[in-house]
Amino acid sequence: MAEREIASGSFTSDGTTKKIALRSDFDHFEVINFTQRATTQATGRGVEFRWNLGYADGYADMISKEDNVNTVTYEAVTTGGFTRVDQSVQTLGAEKDMSGTEIAKATSVVTVTSHGYSVGDRVRIYSTTAMLQVAGYDFSITAVPGANSFTLGTIDMSGFAADATGGNVRKVPNNPIFSPQNNRITGITAANPMVVTLAVIHGLSVGEKVRLKVSSDFGMTEANDLIGEITAVSTANNTITLDIDASGFTTFAFPTSAVAANGVTPAQIIPIGEIATVFAGSTDNTAQIVMELPSGADSPGGSTSDKIYWRALKSGFTLAE
């Protein structure tokens, strides 16, 4: 049995986790930290890393240099190694309980002990108490103040009556597979032009068209079923600007928790078309196989400014002559 290289490349570490996306699956992955391999360190560190199909998340075979010499050692690590992610998998992450002030309405900060989430992760909020307006919603995490809290900056909760006093959260992996996606609305300005804030990172572009679905539960019924072309996007605020004059519309507002308890229809956008080209985005499967390389002295992603070389390999068979 032999292996063939299916992809390779290099990058300079910026001190954060590097995610390498491949359209084809792989059975073996290798990383060389070229910068550190060519240096003698006062404190030894990993210089080569290898992964085989079947390894648990965070595992790696590591070749490391010893302190102050070029002698190397071979060891297996169980944390800080490789994590293979199949983006076609849609299984929700483990249920985590909120604690303390579960969701603070003034700051949109959610408290979850040792959550392990990162900026950009998509999470589902449910089983909330005293804040049923957001129960069942997915949100993108916009900040992580600490190991026990994260911020949902795509919604202004300051107008809600009370903080959430209970609730659960799960990570929603690998969404969307098909893009662009429907997305729930968390705000609409009564202005010309209309600016729409969305709950999850939208990935939309100028020129695309969307249909608004706004039920009477959210006040701005004039916007329901309107079609708008996107004229501007803001990644910082996760908003889209539409060529719709909403200056005379009634105010968009979330229902009260008591009203939400009886069931409401969330406001949302539905992508429906684009200018000049055929609208095919919603049929494009964007799922990939991703290898995550965390940063650190004994991790395959290296430290800031380290030059990293990598390659992915696939097992195969050769016939004997």
C-alpha cells in the first residue's frame, strides 16, 4: 500500500488556529515548522507533526527538539494537535447550561461555564426563561470576553423586559452547507434606505435580491413580502442595506416574552435572485473537509511568524509486478 499526495501548501502563522479546507478527503496529514526546525531553542518545542485517520480530536504524533540542542524526541500528544472537521456533518454540539445572569439584556452577553466557543461560531439558544423572544434562534458569536461568556452582537436586547434566568445552548456546526441561506432578522431601520440586521453571519453580496418576511408579531408589517436589492453590506454589523424606503413604516420590534410564549413567526430574509447572472448560489454545496491546526509551541499551527509547510495524503494500493 502506498500514499499519494493530494494537496500541499504553506503559510506564515499569525498566532491563531489555521483552517485548511480541502474538497477531497485525506488519510494522513503532515506539518513541518520550517522556522523552528532550523533553530535551536532554549526551551524545546515541536517542529514536525503527523496525523492519521482515526486519531481523536487534538491528537498528533510530534517530533520535538530538546532544550538547547538539536536532539529530537518523538511523542504522542492528546491536546493541541490536529482536528479534522467534516463540514457536511450537521450534528449539534453538546448541550451546555447557562449560569449566573444567563443572558444579560443590556449587553447581549451569555454566561456559560467553560463554553469552548470562538468568535464566528454559530450557536442555538433555547429553553430560555424570561426571554422567550430568542428561544430557538441561531446567532453568530461576535466576541468572547472570557472562558465563561460570549457576546451575541447581532441583536440588541436592551429593550427586552428582563434578563434570561435560565436556558441552554448548543453549537450549530458547519452551516450553511448551501449558500446563501435564509436568515432571521433582528432589526430593521424605518429609514430610507432600509438597513436590516441579521442573526447569523450572512455572507450576502451587493446585487443580490432578498424577500422580507415580517409577521405582525414584529410590528413592521409594511415590510412583509417586499423584495429588495442589496446596495451595501456591513460585515462589522452583520447588516444589509436594501433599496427600500422604509421611512414611513411602523417600528420593527421583538414581541414580549409573554407573547412569544404563545408562538410567533420569526422575521426573516429569503434570498431569491441576483442582478445580471443566474442565481445558482443556493444550490452550491460549500461543504469541505477541514484540518484545523491550532497555534502554539507544541501545536501544528506554530507561533506568530513561523513558516509552516503542510501536505495531505491519501492511501492507495499498488499492484505487484
